[in-house]
Amino acid sequence: MPVSSTPSTSNASFFDYLKSGSLYFLPHHAISRLVFKLTRIKSPLVPKAIRLFCHAFKVNLEEAVNPDPESYATFNEFFTRAIKPQLRPIAASALVSPVDGSISQFGKINNAELLQAKGVTYSLEQLLGGNPERSEKYRDGYFMTIYLSPRDYHRIHMPCTGKLLEQTHIPGRLFSVAQHTVNTIKGIFARNERVIASFDTQYGSMAMILVGAINVAAIETVWAGLITPPKGETIRSKSYRSADIRLDKGEEMGRFNMGSTVILLFSNQAPEFLESLQPGESIKMGEALSQ
């Protein structure tokens, strides 16, 4: 896999710092809970809101199983809409993209640090909730961070077949994960609320980290349903080792109830990422990440 470098200078601009600074003072969870309630209201205004959103963010609703705005009772039903399966074929490669989005960063985990943005790194152990045993599996492994914008498809699928071992919910802030905050807020992914799903695969250990953000605090998995909200105050882990939950490559494993970020962690046994992949590149669910 390509090896991430750690340049000494950041991509952050003065305006990035200006926009990010105001976020520290916002009531992240209160705003997100309000959005949670508003997006679940049944109203005759829902179709109009959907059309306005599609126009503003250039959403191609024709890709949806239900392309008619009138077919959605709530805005959240639209936001978590299913996509026509034939439009997201699953590549025959070992690893595929779990989501529609853009590749933020990817590469090797160096000295238990992940590359967040140019000139910005953060701790693997902090990302995984301060658990040394959990992080040791990925110390010399590989990672990929994929950002989902508001226009993207928001269901999350398996990059490869795996057996679920553990689910961990880590409470935290809900900073925006837009590029200006990723450029400026150190350790943003290890500071935000997140859900970690740990799997055993034919390529060794794999973790899928679903990172919450402002307006995006509702995260669910297919085996546990809605995990957040509520916020919670402590790290909660649940073992699924005896449950025999196995998900195939390309199978849905969860969804965001607004857009956010997925971080993939692999052990060093994983196959190499394609050399053609680049940070900033758009990718669709099911597209190849490796040979």
C-alpha cells in the first residue's frame, strides 16, 4: 500500500482557522438532537424540502430505488435512501469501497499515528478509545479515511467479508468533518463521537470507524439498530464473538442519518491499495480499493 508521509506544513488557510474556531463554542449535541427530531417529522412540506436539498447539493435522486420525493414520509427516509443495486456493482477485488464519498487520506500507519491532513497526524490509540490491546492489531497496518458529503449515499457496506467481534461506542464532541476542520482541528476523528465495529477477516483484523459530526450524531448498525443518540458519558463495548454475525463483502453494515466520515483500519496482512488511488478522489460504494 502507498505509504503516507507527514509533511511539516499544513494545508490550512487563515479562513480555515476562522471557520473552525467558531465551532468550539457551539452546543454540538443540542443542535444535532434538534436536527434529529426535525428530520423525522412527517409533513406535507417534506417533498419540497427534498427537492430544495437535491437542487442545492446536486443530488441525483434518479439513482434511488424510490426516485419520487413524494414517496418519502420524512426527510431522514430520503437521506438514508436505498440505491438501485445495479448502479453499485461490487468489484471482484479483495477490498471495495464501503461508501460513496471522497478519499481524504490513506496509507500506512506510521509509529501508531494516522495522517489526518497535510501536516496533521493523530493517535491510533486515541482513535480506538485509548485501548492499547485494540490498537496493537493495527500498529503496523493500513488505513483509509473516506468523507461523505451531504449529496452522497449514506448507507455503509462491508469492504470485505468479515465476522463481527465487537462494537464500541465512544462519546465525544461533534465537530464538523468538512475539510476546513480536518485541516485545523488536531485529532478531530479521535475527539468526535464514534462507533467502532471490529471484524475478523481473511486478511486479519479490520475495524470500521463511523465518525459522528454536527447534525450527524445518529449512527446505526444492522445488528444493533440506532446506537447514538443518546450521547452517553462513558465508552461502551459489547462483544459479538459468540453471536456468529457474518457479513459478506458489499453487504450493508450500517448507515449515517446525515453525512460524515468512515475510517477503515486493516492489519498488515491486508492486500495493497491500488496505486492509482489519490487523496481527494471521489469513489462509489463497491468500487475496487485493491487488486
